[in-house]
Amino acid sequence: MVLQSLKNCLWPFCILRIPKACFRSTASGGLIIQSVSNDVYQNLAVEDWIHDHMDLEKQHILFLWRNSPAVVIGRHQNPWQECNLRLLRQKNIKLARRRSGGGTVYHDLGNINLTFFTTRKKYQRMENLKLVVKALKALRPQLDVHVTDRYDILLDRQYKISGTAAKLGRTSAYHHCTLLCNADKFVLSSVLKSPYKGLKSNATPSVPASVKNLFEEDPSLTSEILLDAIAKEYATQHQIDHHITLINPADETLLPGISNKTEELQTWEWVYGKTPKFSVSTCLNMAYKDSVLDVKVNMDVKNGRIEVCNIDLPEHWLPPGLYSELIKSLTGSKFCPNETTTLVATLLRVCPQDDELHSRWSLLCDNMIMLM
């Protein structure tokens, strides 16, 4: 019923890149869909919606999408371990947690995303990646591209141009991968470098790799050309007409309930709260006047919240009763600079008016915020 509803909705509300009649002729066998949105949360929500609602026994789907700058972490990853959160905030780059496993990737409009939907029985990520390679070879036979045993696509035997991840449900599955066309490599390398020290976690770590854009190999390889080539190869292999249906991920008529999925993916509880338990054990080197003070900090963080907090500093530098209030306030709070800043502001209002103590207290609070 939901499948038929999607077919009916796609027909009047979508812009087709070829005549509508071709969509009718292939809707029962396969669909090639492209998002008109560049919002990472909306596009990830489309993946969830298709996985949850479509009858993939009757219809296989290729979903094409691109995002404005965003860092996307895997379902079981730690964002503090995987990226530079301070830099993301400074550059207004979004952070998203997807529902599949795998490592962290940087998205921008120079990075193509491909999602292959099938039943779990028909799930074949190696065949999907070979399809992408075949499409690239059809465009430029001279390209040296191949799929590795780790399900990456390498260019010139050393540069990673595609990473891969998947979600396997009870009956449905999807495999998604990236394809570096003309992404900003400077931003990519900057934001995917964690500055945080002393983190210990069982979260799935990403494996660093040298990357290269296809555009660097051949400037004529634009995102549009690559998308069309992959769609054409997909259509050929699955014996469906070559056309791409454009969809709006914000259209509740087309995708009932999609707004709720999009909103959930943006919540702090999902992006940060789903982080596997981790600990922070570090030493703050706080410069104050003509000296440097070493302050030991130990914290346990569960579900994104500080479960245990210990701060060890000399009693002569700050009265224990003062920084114990900070410890008490932090315990149970989000491991988050915004929330900690609010807590600190409240505590500063009851801090002794002694200028020396106030300066030292502020310095400690500022350094605690920097940990996050």
C-alpha cells in the first residue's frame, strides 16, 4: 500500500529529467531517484524512509544525493574522536550521525552520494561498487580505478575516492557510498582531524586515507556527468529505462512522516547522545600571569552526559569549595560547550567578588569549556 502511495505521489509532484511516461514504464521494476535538497539531515531521512516504507521485494532503488558542507559520522562513532567540533562550529559545517556503520566522511557539493536499496537477500555491496567503477570506465577508459577488499574505490592504486557503509535490516538493506568529484580537500583534512586529547573510547574509529578528486585527474568530470553515467549504468544492469526522478525530501505528501525523521536526526540526543561511553583523562596547562599551572581532569561520559567528573588542582590556587561547585554542576550535564557555558555563567554570578579569585575561576571554566 505504501509502495503504491509513493508511486502515485511521485507522478504528479516530482520533476522528471525525462518524459513522465518513462517513469510509469519502469516504476514496477526499479527507480533512480535524485534529491533536490542539499540538506544532509533531509537526505539521510530519505534513506530511513525508503528503508522503512518501500517494498524492496518488488522494487530496487538507486538514490542520488549531494550535501552542503557537513561531516557525517557512523552510527557507532564518537564525534569528539572523529572531527574538530570547534572548527565545524566556526565554519558553520553541520554534523550528522547516520544510521549505518562505517567511518566518518566529509560532504560538500563536490562529493556525490549513492545509496543502493535492495532486500537483505539481494544485498551485494561489491557488485554496487563494481557498477560505479564500470560507469567511470565507460566515461574515461584510461582511469585507473578499482575496488579493494575493504570496499573502497581507489584511484591510481593509492588515492581513496569512495568510502562505503551499510545498514542491514531484517528484510531490507541499503549500501551507500561516496564519490569524490571536486570536494574541498583542505576543509576535508582540517575538519576530520580531532584536536581533543586524552579520549578513550570503544567507539568505531575511522581509518585515515589519502584522497584525491576525480576532477584532479580529469577536469571534465563534473558531478552532473558522473551522476548521469552511474544512473545509466544502473539502468543498463537492471534492465530499466535510463531516467532520474527528482524528489523533494521535505514533501510530506510524497513521503508521509519524513519531517519527523529529519527532525530526529538533528537532535542533540541523536547526534551526540548516541555516542558510545568514553572517558577523558587530560592535563590542562593553564597559563596565569607569569606561571603555568597543571590541572588534571578526569571525566566519564555516557550518552553524551558527564557521569563522573574530577578536577585536581592545588588548594592554594582556588578554594576547594569553589571548584567543587563546578564539579557538582557538570555532573549529569551534557558534554557540550553551550550547556557548560550556561552553567559557568550561573556560577560566576555567585563567585566571590575578589578580583584574583574571579580571574582564576574564569580561567578554569574557560579551559573546561575548551575540552568540549
